[in-house]
Amino acid sequence: MAKKVMVFVIMMMLLAFAGAYAKGKSVHPEKMGSQDCMECHADVTPEIAQQWEHSAHGFVGVKCQVCHGDEKNFVKTPTNDTCQGCHALQVDNNTSPATSCATCHKAHNFTIHKAHDYNPTDVK
Amino acid sequence: MIYSGSVVYVEPENCGTAKETLKKYEQIEVFAVSDDRKQIVIAIETEGDRELEDLCRELKEYDEILEIAHHIFHFEDEVEEILQGRKVPSLDGFSKSSRKKDFNG
Amino acid sequence: MMNITRRNFIKASVATAAAASIGLSVTPEAEAVQAVDKWVKGACRFCGTGCGVYVGVKGGKVVAIKGNPDAKTNFGFLCVKGFLAYKCMYHPDRLKAPMIRQKDGKFKTVSWDQALDYVADKFKYFHGKYGKDSVAYYGSGQCMTEESYTFNKLFKGGFGSNMVEGNPRLCMASAVGGYMSTFGSDEPVGSYADIEKSKCLFLVGSNTSECHPIIFRRIMRHKMQNPDVKIIVCEPRKTSTTKIADLWLPVDPGTDLAVFHAMAKYILDNNLHDEKFILENTRITNGKDVTDIAGYKEFLKDFTPEKVEKLTRCPAENIKKAAEWFAKSGASMSLWTMGLNQRTRGVWANNLIHNLHLITGQLFKPGADSFSLTGQPNACGGVRETGSLCHLLPGTKPVNNDAWRAHIEKEWGIPSGTIDPKPGFHTMLMFDKFGAENDASKPIKAVITSTTNPAQSLPNLNKYIKGMQDGFLVAIDIFPTRTTQLADVVLPAAFIYEKGGVYGCSERRSQLTEKCVEPVGQAKADIWIAAQIAKRMGLEKLIPWNTDDVMKNNEMAWTEYIRVTKDTDHTLFGAPYSRMKKEKAGIQWPCPSTDHPGTDKRYMKGMDPMFEHEAFKKKFGINVPADREYYFYMDGKKEGKANIFLRPYAGPAESPDADYPFYLTTGRVIEQWHTGTMTMRIPEIARAHPNGYLEIHPDDAKKYGIKAGDMVEVASKRGKSVLPAHIVNGTLPGVLFVPWHDQAMDRMINFVCNDAVDEGSKEPEFKIAAVRIKKISGPKNVAEKYIISDINSKYS
């Protein structure tokens, strides 16, 4: 029952309103100064920062700017050309090349070891 | 995430241009074109409803695109998010003033 | 459809539904976008992992890079440096023309002919007046193999001078010493492929996650898929490598020899050793006398874990657990880098790790190996294997070996007796003895450097700057650096993708990089520069590869190199250019013939082709008994055995005392590389580490009233640096860490580092200095991403 209500709400919203955003090049919303991405993002997007930390990318040090660039060449959603740098085979084999890899593979929490429920160790 | 299976209506002579225009958007994937080159079948993927609506509004600004009709939506992610309480559905746009603004342009 | 993901599936299904509603059927349209004109095969320019890449070329420019999925090193993955830092090749600071320093101290752009004539005339003059050893070459583990081979040949065969060194002396020399003294021959027994087969990984003196991220990726993946695999990290710092570790062995810098001995003692006392393996394949020795297991036990009697804990701060329980895991895992692999090598006891530290493998038989079987990771992309292939150090000849054979010297002279077609049997000066001595023409205490009057930045990378810089300033210094590089600031002549070099050539990585694997594009400006390949100098010094016959076609020059040098070393245990005779161009993953030596696939494991019957290599065995007088499954054929005693060395405990050259109460250790961070000349020019990278800093434990910070960001002076007996404080839990109290990439004078930590050398390998003890600290001021913004851009700027 609750589900149906929510569906209704969404449909209503879809039909009822519209905004006025123009689509354009992605822009980093803040000036970065000389700071590293994580200096802010650990605070402003703590979930993402933590997801990253525990991801395969986090373990091997593929940091924010590797995929997203910095304020000069910021990309919100990295294109497949970015992913290709390391995952060339997977990009080649992509059955739907027009789709961005990031659509399905959420790089911030993508881990190869989900099955083992692995957490970083704090060795003593 | 909301997925929409949609049909874009075009004039046959503009079909190629329209297709190129659509391909520029990373949220859009072109799947098929009708034989009479009047309809383009696309899948649209957006973060949420608002973005979808904005995108369609923007698409309609192009001369080569006549109309977009959504035939099917898939939004189980969205529903799940709302049910889990991670997302609160936005109700802006429902107010009188904003509706007025929208209709007036 | 196989790989279809849930989202693709949803999208396909909504599209199909929409299409169906208007009476259409859907077939996805796939139009591959070809963003580049061609992808050219090559190797990554940075660390020693040897990642295979494809370089994307469009309109004669390098525009993209991607990992080579067929590469056996990285399987297509790249780290942040590999992925982004190649872009530095188009940085506006690239040196584009030869330059000679004028009387007013400013550089003047000259033609190549003018520059080369000038250099050759100077060399001739010094040779004539001060003898053949007055001119030296200082190369790099980043030069192509063909380039190092050429410079080495020019100096040793052409000038008759062994004044040939390279920065691998600062990084890998102790590993060379360790392999040569334990196994008789340089470089590891196994391969990276052992990582995925190992059951216990002992990471010691290596922050693998930041310094070899792609190797670490393999380790991480292996651990994640097999949580039972044990990861032990032995380090003074709790680095990001420990994120996946099961056990951390914290040790005070330079004291880990005792930990390794304690592990050996625990293994022997608890009968965890492999007696059969020891008896058949090893010799227990103190370097002079041979002893037995009982003698080894006697030697180790004082190294109880409890006593060692007092000496090293490494908990006894951790030592025992590590020893137990190591011995019992079934397949243990050690991996190390500078933490063991850059020490006054670097060779010994290497020996002691080998010992652990030898007493437990943790060698040869899949997943078991004693593996040194190299820091530079071509330290192994270019410098160690071509023998481009002052005491070596091609094939990593000593220059004082009469038979081998005679062989090289014959191969090079030079008169017998041309090559000096006496080793030249090792790096620290070379720069110590380099100075002004009128200074009689400085016998080296001229040095030509290639692809390296000694004016920032040498330890105890204060001692060596003046010599570089006063002597005649020729720097071949791609950017202005601290070294070009001291140079008299600057020659603009081509970047790897502008010239091509072979790189040989840590696992004995050589990979060819094809030339991708033309060099910027008038930059030239180092091999061309070497050949042009040779030509001007009348040595055209010795170095005939002086054409304008760089790949042809490379091929000529390579062809000769593999011929000269054909009958050695390092043979790459089966890897001519014609094959190297086709091989997608390069080739691991020994590879004696073009039909040989290359060698995964050495010294093992059925795996190592040298067992049946008659010319090799004849040349070195080797006779492999038929019943030996394993045989260390380069064993000097001709028994085919490896040495288990009883090395006495020795601490670092400098330990903290009342005046200098802290240990200082230095290292890399993931984004930056070496002296930052390339990586600091990439904005996204520079942002992550825009300056050097001092890592300090919260307890120490509190004691000195230091808060995060405060400017702190770090001083040793030799020099000082001022850096902002990073307060971190990860380092032992009493241990400080500073990365060494920052080019700003105040933050060049190598002024503080110790230049005391290992007596065997002559590698300096970068990793350990005793220092004191002092808070200078509150926080200051030093995130300036400092780089030397102006070729006429001063060393200050």
C-alpha cells in the first residue's frame, strides 16, 4: 500500500513540475584553492569518502582526482574514456558502449570482495 | 535512479541530427529508429524525476525534436530510497506560485 | 547476452517496451568512438612494477594512455601516476633546445652541434690533462636499456674508465648485493605470479600500497579473495599498506635485523625449518667458515623474541606469530624495497630475508619467493643487467673478473687490456671527488648525468652541491631541475614515448616501448646524444648507432647487448627486437632462444633453461649434477648452493641520542615520484601532495607543543628542513617521516639524510637519520606546488 502511494507521488511530481537547469559541462561547485579533494569531502560527503575508503579504489589509492579531475577539468560522472585507462578490457567488452560505466559500477563502493564482507584491518 | 523508455518524435529529414543530439547526453541511450524515421526509441536514465523533467524540457528546445513521449518508467530504486527513509520526496513545484511560474514560462 | 548488468538490463527492457508500444523491435546500435589514431604498445614510465600500457596517439601527439590487459605485470591496471603523469611530456617547461651556461651565469641556447662539440672538447681536454678517470657518467634506472648500455660501453670500452654510476646505487645496490652473495646471481628466483599463489606475504621495508600500487592491487585482490592468506607488514610506520594486513611488526628504523634473526631462531627452535632443503641446497656460513644447523642455532641463541622486543620495540608475540605463519603457510613470499636497501646494513638485511626462505624451503614452490621490488622502471634491465655501475660489466658480472673482461673486450672489438680491472668510484665517492678543475683533491673534473637529479636526490646534499657547482656538469633531462641549476651544459632529452626502447622490471621481464611521436622542440634521445659524443671523440666505430632513426639505433644497441650477454644466466638472446615487438607482455630472462617462452622460476630443473645451456655452463665452468632438482649455478664454490649467512646484528649508522632524539625516515607518496620533476607538473597530482611535510606521532607533537600545520624544523648533524607538521597515529612515537618529492629548498629533506654507505653495496642510509625538532611558527601555507621552471634560476 505504502509503495503505491509513493509511486503516485513520483508520478505526480513527474507530471507536475519542472525546473530550469541548463545542461552543460560539469563544474565543480566550489573553489578548491590549494586543497586536496579529501580535505573537504571527508566532511561534506562523509558517506562517499567512507565508501571510497573501503573500496578497491580506496585500497590501492585511486583517489578522487584520478577520475574526477580537479576544478579545472572536473567531471561529475567520469566517462568511459577515464575507466578505460585501467579497465580497457572491460570497456572493450561493454555490451552497451553508449552507457557510462559508472552508471552500474559505482566506483565509490565497488569492491571485488563483497562476498567476504571484508573490512580494513586495524592491525595491532 | 529513474529509467524511462521513451519515444522521440521527429521529422524524417531531421532524424539523423536528432539522433546525434540525443547521443550527446550521457543519460540517454538510443536503441532504435522506426523505418519511417519519425520515431526514435531511447532509454533515459536520470538521478531523479526532477532531472528527467529538466532534461526533457531541454530536449524539446531543439528544433529537430518535436515531442518526447514516455512509455514506461522504471523507478524501483527511487521507491526503495523513499521507503527506507533515505530520501524525502520533494514537493516543490506543487505550490501555487511555482506552478504559476512554470506555466508562465 | 553474458556480461549484461542489471542497469543495462533495465534500460534495454524499458526501451524494448517503449519500442513495442509503437510496433518496433529493438537492436542496440553500437558505434565505437575512436578517439585516437593509434594505440602504441609500451611500458609505464614510473616505478619498477613494469606495467604494460598502450599509448594513444592522435595527430602526432600522445593524447591518452591505457593499461595493457595482456600484460603479465598489471593486467591492464594503472595507478594514478601511470594514468596521469605521462601528460607532463607536453608541459610548457619542457627543455626544447641545448644550452650552454655563459660567463654571466645565464644559459644561452645553442645548436646541437655547438653543444656536442663543446662537451666533447671539454671531455677531450680533461682526458688529456687529468687522465681517463677524470670524466664520469651518472645515469639512471629510468634510462632505456639501450641508453645505459651505450654510455657504459662508451666509458668502459671507449675511455677505458670505470667511472660509470647510476642512481640504482642509491636504491637497488643492496638488493643486488643480497642476491649475489646469497644466490650467486642478481635478481629474484620467482615472479609476480607467485603473489596470487602465496599463502603468506611478508611485506618488509616497503609501503607497497603507495610505492607499488599495482603490485599492491594484486596483493589486495589476492587477500580479498582468500581471507586466509596472511599479510604481515614489518615497518616503523603503520602505512596504508597495513590496511589489509593481519599483523604489523613495528620496528625502530635500522633494528629489524634482530627481528629477522628472532624469526629464524623461533623457526629453528620449534622445528619449523625444512632440514632436507637446508642440507641439499644451502651452506650455512659466516662468510668465512661453514657451519651446520646447530652452529646456526648457537649463533642465534641471544635473539630471543623477548630480548629483541627490548631492542627493536617489536612485540615478541608478533615476532613469534610472524615466524609461525611464515614457516607454516605452505607458500610464503617476501616483498621489500628501500626499507631494507637504503641502509648501511642493506646487504645484510637482504641476506637475512633470504635466510628465512632458505631455512623453511620457501623457494621454488608456487607462491614462495624472496622478492625485491625495484623502485625505478629500468633499474634491473637497464643498469643491473647491462652492468652500468662502476664495478660491473654487461651481464651483471664484476669488472675485476679477468675472464669476463676479456670476453667483453673481444665482443666489443677493443684491444685486450682496454677495460680497467679496477672498479671506479661508487656514487657517493664520485660526487665527493667531483669538483673544480683547480682543486687537486677532486680528481673528477666532469660528470654527465642522464635522467636523474642528484642535486636533489643525493643524501647529505650540503656536502656535494659545491662539487657539482664547481665541476663541469652536463645534465641531460626533460625539465629544469635542481641539477640543471648547477649544470654547465643542459641537453634536452626525449621522453620515453618520443624515443622508445626496452625497460626491464623487477621480475626479470623486459618490455619494448615503441616510439610513439616525435620529440618536442629539438629534444633528442639520450642514445643519440651518447653516440654523437662518441663520434666527436673518435669512437664512432665503438658506438656505430648514431643515425637519426632512433628505433634503429635502439635496435642496433639491443642486438649487440643480447649478443654480448648471450651465454650468461641473464641471457635475452631469444628476445631480439623482431620478437619484442610482437610479445604483448615482454619476456622474462633467461630466454636463450627465440622459441623459448621465458623463465618464471630460476634454478629449477625443468623450469630454468640454463640447466641445459651448454655454452653457458662451459663458459662459467658449471656442472649440474643430474640428481639436483634445484641448483644455484652461479654459486662461487661450484656446489650449486645458496648461502645462509650468519650476519651479526648491527644497528643503523646513526641512532637517536640526547641531542638528536628522533629517528627520521623518508619515502614516497602515491602521487609523487622521486624529485617531483614530472609528477609535480600534473595539477591533479600536485594538489594531492603540494608540499613536503613532517609526520609526527601525537605524543611527540604534544611534548613539543606542536599542533597540526605548525612549521617544524627538522635538523640532523648535516642539515635541516622546515616543514608543516602532520600529526598521525600511524608512526611509532619517536619516529618521524618526510616524503622527499618537494623541490623547495626549505623542504628538500635530503639535506638532512645520512650519506653513510653500506660497506658491501655502497648504498647510502637514506632511510635512517637521527634528528631533533623545533617548532618554528604556527601554520603557514606552503602548499605552493613548487617547481623549478626557470632554467636560469639559482640553486637556492
